[in-house]
Amino acid sequence: MVHYDPLTGVMLTKKGNPITAKQKGYLSLWYDGRIRRVHQVAWYQTYGYWPTIIDHIDGDILNNRIDNLREVTNSQNQMNKGLQKNNKSGTKGVYLQNGGPLWRVQVRTGGVVRTWNSIDCLELAALVADEARAKYQGSFDRQRKLGG
């Protein structure tokens, strides 16, 4: 058995040691006959059921405080992803249109892709993207930019 503190997000082994093993960056442990991630066990111990998908609200997969975890759909979980490593604009959802020089903004929500084309200024495209994410993604948008 393990002990979970919902205020700190720390899970301790039965010997009182913190869980430190990682699988794909997530804290993981052997629980209920299989390898599980700490945030899944934390949810189970707090709410009594295994959710399909849990999102770390702040994007920090090591922050397992219960107030940082929420049950989400796959679409909502994708909205909370950070900036892609290959992003050249520095803003989520902003891309060069057909190789440039104009910018395109794309925001996805629940299978719907909304697009704004032919924006000639990167700063304006970033503002359009920020406003669109706020309107269509709400609390599931994590506006993370390069270096931030």
C-alpha cells in the first residue's frame, strides 16, 4: 500500500520513501497488479475510480497535487499541450503559410479546426492565436511560448 498526500502531491511507499521511479517522465509505481502513474493512483485514492485521462493543469507532469489534476477528454488534453519543439513562430498555433512570408493561425477544439490565413505580421498572428485559444479552448489552453 502507498500513502498519498493530496496537498503536496507526494506519494510514499509503505516504507515511507517517496516514489521516484519514472516511466516516460511520469512518476510510476507497481499498484493493483500493474505499473501505474502516480497521478492515476492519486486520483483513484482520492475519488475512488480510475479515469480514462488525467490532465496536469499546469503542464508539470511531476506536480501531482490533487488540485493540479483534472479528468479530461482526449481533445481537452490536447489543448493543454505546450509548444511543439519544431515551432518556428514561438507561439502555439501560428505557422508560416505555404513557407512564408504570411502567417496562418490554427486553433483546434473538439475536432473542429478554425483557421485564419494571410496575416502579414507575426505579432498580430500571435494576438489572433491568443484570443482564439482563450475563446475556443478556455481553461484548457496553456499559452506556453519558447523560452517561457
